[in-house]
Amino acid sequence: MQRHDPETQAQKELRDDQQQAQQRQRKHPDDLAARLGNDASDQNVGPGVTEREVMIPTAYDVKEINRALADDFTDDDLKQIPILPQGAALEQGATYVDLAASPREAFKINAGHHAEEGHYYVPKAKTPYEIWNRLIGRERGTSGVKDETNQ
């Protein structure tokens, strides 16, 4: 019986890149492409990198945050706290907490903001509620959300 080795992540990414490159290649000479209306921008080259495929760092991965939260959270908890990478867009109307802030307070953000250096934004929508409540110092009860969308 032959054993099938699973494809590594690097092999999968290389294969996906090769497939997308083939799809982007010009299929016809310029004059024929113009008559057919084939433009590379019209081609469906498949999805780009999705959020699921991008490795989002967690509180466990960020040494400074790991040390700061280690007394109150287990390693398994820390691995469930996503931290937006620097430059990532913050979603309009979404709720976040900045782990670099003191005190840690939940807030809603207006459009056009990005994760800045020195800030560790945790999106509420991607954090288990029990952990979220502990992050903002609330076990149960009020939402504790400061609305910054009107600023």
C-alpha cells in the first residue's frame, strides 16, 4: 500500500502561484485578443490570499503581550486572541481593544483607520466572548464599549 504524503503549505502556495501565473498568461496574440475582447483584467484568476490563509499573530506569538497576560491567561487562551498586524485595516463599526492601552477598554472604530506600530488591536468579532470579557475586565454584564465612530 502506497502512502500519500500530504502537501506542505509551501508546496500548496507554490502550486497556487503557478496556476494563477498560467491563468494570467496571454492566451492569444494581441490582434486576436482584441477581437475576442480577452483582457487579462477580465479573466477570473481565482481568489487572492484570503484571511484564513494569512497567519494572523496571536497574543501567544507577541512576546510583549504574552508576558503581560501570562498571569491571567493560559497559553491556550492566548492562542485564541488574534492581534491585527501593523498596517491592517480596522473594520468600520467593529469593536476592538488595544492591549497596549491602560486601562484596556473596548471601542468602536470609524472608517479609514489602520493598526499602528506599538498598538495591539484585538477584534471582538474574532475573539471568544469569555476571553474578550476577561480582556476588558468584565466577566458579565455591561458592554463596556466606547463609541468612537463619531469622532
